[in-house]
Amino acid sequence: MSHRRHAPGLAALLLAASLSPALAQGGDDCNVAPPAIAVPPPAATPGKDWTPPSTLLPVQQAGTLRYITGGIGEDSAVALRALRGEYPVAITFGLRDGGRNQFTAGVTVAIDDAADRHLLSVITEGPYLYVDLPPGDYLLKAAAPSLGPAQQRRFQLRPGRHIDLLLLWEAPR
């Protein structure tokens, strides 16, 4: 059974533009700035104090780490946007197919700290993974065998900062 899923259509492109400009524009920079483009809001934009139902995107634990994964469908994407500020690390996974990028899911992710301690192992349930990591140096490993070779990224999370990581695989030709 394939773990790969793609969000088709214009809604996915608008979502990509609103959540990850590099994904929407075809960039591969792993440190993505927040979007600076105007995108129409979804029909039911949650208010400032809105909290997504816990059944929509359950927060998960790995030791002392909180994380959340998802982003398939509009409800899940809206819920993730509402929770983004609570997680200092936001990771987006995609497939570059020619000039287009598509979201992907089913990526096996591992995060280790600078002391080579294993902190997290998860298979993503959508194109997004948010992790509540403390400041430090980390190694992210991501594998999606049906998409190509595994990828690794070293990153540093500074106190009070947020980091966006984008991992793209090239579509087979």
C-alpha cells in the first residue's frame, strides 16, 4: 500500500501559496519565510480565538516532544494554520514534478539532537509536520522510498525563533 497522497487542484495550489511560498514557487530553500502574498481566505476562516477540535488534528507525544502532522483536506490545513505558532519547527514535504510542486504524505521522519540522541520517529499523515523542539542543533532525516533517496537536513533552532523546512523530491522522469 502506498503512503503517498497528493492534494490536487486549485485549492491545493492556493493552500501551497498561503503556507509555503517556496513550495508554490518551486524553490528548494529549507528556510522559508512566512508568506508575503495575498491569498483569499477559505470560506470559513476561524476567528482569532478559534481552537481546532482535538479529533481533527490530535497532538501527539514522543517522550517530552509534542508534534502534530496532517494537512490533507481544507479542514486539516485550516486547523494546522491555527496551530502553527505553537510549534517552533514546521516541516513541509513535497514532490517537484517539472515546473509544479505537489504536496506529499507518508514520509518517514526521524529527528536526532546534536548528541546523536534519537528524539522523534513518525510517518507523516499529510504534507506538514510541526514539532515543539527546544532550542538546539538537530539532524532531520526523511525517507519516502517511492519518491527517491532519503534526505537529511541539519538545522539550528535558536531561542524564541521559528524555522520552516521544505523537503522536495524530484519526480522520476
